[in-house]
Amino acid sequence: MEEMVSGNQGAAGDAGSQTMENKQDATVNSGKNLINTKASLLDSGEDIEMTNGDTDEDDASELPSLEDIGLTKKLEAQSAAEEGLEASVMEVNEEAVSGKGNVESSQEPDDEWLQVLGNGLLKKKVLVAGQNKEQRPQKGQEVTVHLKMTLEDGTEVEEDPTLSFTVGDGDVIQALDLCVQLMDQEEVALIISDAKYAYGSLGSSQPAVPTDTTVHLEVQLLSVSDGPDIEFLTGKERLLLANKKRERGNFCFLRNEYVFAISSYDIALNIVNSTSKVDFAEEEEEELMAVKVKCLNNLAAAQLKLEHFEAALKSSEAALQHQPNNVKALFRKGKVLAFQGEYTEAIPVLRKASRLEPSNKAIQIELSQLLRKQSEQRSVEQAMYRKMLGNMAVPPHSSPSPAPWKIPWKWLFGATAVAIGGMAVSVIVAARTT
């Protein structure tokens, strides 16, 4: 599987409570073993590859489109999920935080629980007050926390004393990403999150969280700093950061969280496409280009899953501009054209992909299905034309009856002239004889 979001597909990482609920609900009940069966793809760091049994998920190509870091942004701008996310975080900050972030009346006085989203599914409680002299974490900043995660029965499933992530980029579960923005430095808080904002209906293999499970997070905010200036990153630093975001996109894609996957691919594309004030080695340039193509392919795959066909087509074509013989990009483009009913254009694209990789059964299956559909379409069109022609009043065709025998007038005139001439000659001869 390979394809997920073009260029700068933005940072679809904030999500409004309602929007986020909808996203999680849409995030399929694919089965408890999905994460385990595909874990090797994530560990490898490679993009999602095409498989014989799952042609729709080949190489994260179903992820955001990196067309130029512009396509993903367009998708984000059009995505209510992204807009809802930002709106939700702003609401939380305005309603639940005062001044530099002090909890207001939204905090319940009896048990000191803050209903973060107002729906009872995500709440936060301060265990140890922090220093509210500094501004709370903002989107785009880097934070480091001490995280301890347990289940409702007290079973500890994860502990990380120095977990670092970018706020709002979707690097961690939504519960932590949202609640850290309501914390002061050195604060220790307890967060109780419904599965919707944790690991959803799929659960997780690492950490070991069952499906549809509420989790308890004990979090201490250790530090807050501005994110790196991408323009001054070295080639290796930029490559490392872009791959980190891309792999997060793959993780979301495999969980059928396509909007979040698109966001991560978009962020990765932004990192790759951003201007640089540092010179890169030729090898680094090639590696960054390879990451860009992977993100574009993955972006197209994710957009296709969301039925954003035009965006998916642009993402695939953007990948092909850099690598005209990229099989995954050709495969994705062919599928998009097929979905749009453009069989005449799709077939040559898939045939090219098949020639480049004849052993790929996914391509063969897609091509054979498309050829069958084209044949059926032609049969329907021919039947329609015959019906149309049959309704037209066309007189029956009959062979002409033999015309009566006629002597051409020119021949008759010539014969008459000859006869008259003969008679004249006879008269002259007779006269001379007498």
C-alpha cells in the first residue's frame, strides 16, 4: 500500500469533538487482528505496498497527496474534520482556560474534573499544579511529557518517561494531543479518555489496548519549546523528520483513519518541499525525492478511500512527474480513472504498469476487470444504437423491377441518319445509270 497525500496537505491534526467522533465512528471495525497482521509494514518504515488481496491499500498510496504541498492543503481546507479540529481546540481554550490557561467555571467544583469536549468522553484532572507563568503548549510546538497509560482495571500498558511530539500534528492519540494544550509546565494531570479519542474500535497491539477500551493517562508536562526551523535543517535531519511523519500516516492509514493519515502525509510533504537555506548532498536530494513520491502515492490512496477522485488523480500525476515509471503511481492513476468511468484512458495506464511489473496480480486483476467493464459498456452502447435505429422509419429495401426494353435515342438517331444517307446514294447511282 503506498499512497497517501500531496504536497503540503496541511496539518489536519486538530479535531472538533463532534468531528472527531464522526471520524472515529467512520474508522471501521476491520477486526482485532488488523494491527498485528500489518505491523511489519510499519516497522519497516516503507510505504504501504500493493497486495494481491487488498488492491485499494497498496503502498500508502491511499494517503495524502504531496503534489506540491498545495494539494493537501486544499484538501484540508475542504475537510470539515480539520476545520472542526481547530475550532474545537479553540473552544476548549476559550471556555476551559482563562488568561494563561487557568481552568475556569467549566471545571466541576465537586471532583475537579474538566470536561474537555463537553460530551463526557474526555476529561482531565490536575493532580499536581504546574507553573502557569509560561504560555501553555500551542499547535506546532514541541513538548516532552512523562506518560503512564493504564486500563480501567489498573493494568499498566505503557510508560514513557520522555515522550516527545509536536502539538497538533497527530503524532499521538487525540486525547493526549488535545489535553496537553490545557496543561502548565511541570503540571501532573490525570486524563480519562473514551476509546473514541484513544485506540477506537480496533484497539492496539503496542501498547496492548483491547478494542473499544477506555484508557487512563497520567501525564507530566516536562518541557515546551518551539518546533525546528525547517529551512535550517540538514538533509539528514529533514529526511528523519519527514519519514517520522510519513510512518505516522501509514499507521493511521492501516487503521482506516484516512483523514488523519492525509494530515500526516501532508506534513511530511511540507517538510520535504520547504525551501532550505542549507545545501544538501546529491544523495540526500534523491532520498528526499523518494520520500516525496511515497507520500504522494500514499496521499492518492487515502484520497481515493475518501472518494476524492480529482485530488487522488492529481496526487498520482504529481508522483509520475518525478518518476514516470513508478508502478504504484500508475496503478493508482488507473484506478482513479476507472472509478471515474474513463476506461479508454485507464486501460493504457494499467497496461503500462503491467508491463513494468508483470508479476503483480493486483494490477492484472484490476486490468482484467476494467477490460470486462469496457466490453460490457460497448455492448450496452451497441444495443442502444440498434434500438435507436430500429425506431427510425426506414422503407424496406426492394430490388428494382426490370425496366421495359428501350432503344437509346442517340442510337436511333444514328441509325436513321445512316438509312437516309443510304437512300440518297442509291438515288444518285440510279440517276447516273439512266
